[in-house]
Amino acid sequence: MTFVVTENCIKCKYTDCVEVCPVDCFYEGPNFLVIHPDECIDCALCEPECPAEAIYSEDELPDDQKSFLELNAELAEVWPNITEKKDPPEDAEEWDGKSGKLEYLER
Ligand code: SF4
Ligand code: F3S
């Protein structure tokens, strides 16, 4: 079991999540974070920390977010680890809750 970062993180990237992860299993891309599924210990601490409510347990993923399970696994293998919170993008609030953000994912 793992937790998964989903679409609403894209272009919001608040990074509050990384501060609480006891095993430092978040990985950072240009405008999105992912969780390494083999490293996540399923502690659930990160889920309530995300202001964008973008983190779900694998077994509670909404149907339209299920592809993010694979995407987290894939990108966690290539992106660098992140362990400290940083400032979000200046326009993060404007993007919070917008649909169709997957097309803006930068790799
Ligand atoms: Fe880290 Fe726990 Fe969140 Fe998994 S559930 S990413 S171990 S904080
Ligand atoms: Fe993304 Fe939420 Fe973390 S927006 S960076 S999953 S706090």
C-alpha cells in the first residue's frame, strides 16, 4: 500500500507534505511532487497536510485519478528527493482546484 499525489498538486506544489514524511519518500519535479510507492510506509501523516487535498491512499483514489498511481511510481525513479518545504509557485492559489491540469505536468 502507498499514498499517491494526484492531479491537484500540479502547479500548486505547496510542499507541506514533505515536512511530515518520516521516511522522506517525496520526489520533486518542476511543478509536481510524487511519492515513491516502494518507500512509503503508509503512515497517512501527509494526507491532511496538503492544502490542495491532492494526496490519497492508494485504495481511496478517485476513479479519474487512478492513473496517478503509475505516474508516481514512474517519476519517483527519475526525479530528485525533496525533504524540506519550499515556497510554492506565486500563482499556486489560482490553480488550486482547476481541472485538466495533467496537460501542464512538466517532466
Ligand atoms: Fe510519507 Fe507517510 Fe505520506 Fe507515505 S503516507 S508519503 S510514508 S508521510
Ligand atoms: Fe503537492 Fe500538496 Fe505536497 S500540493 S507538494 S501534495 S502539499
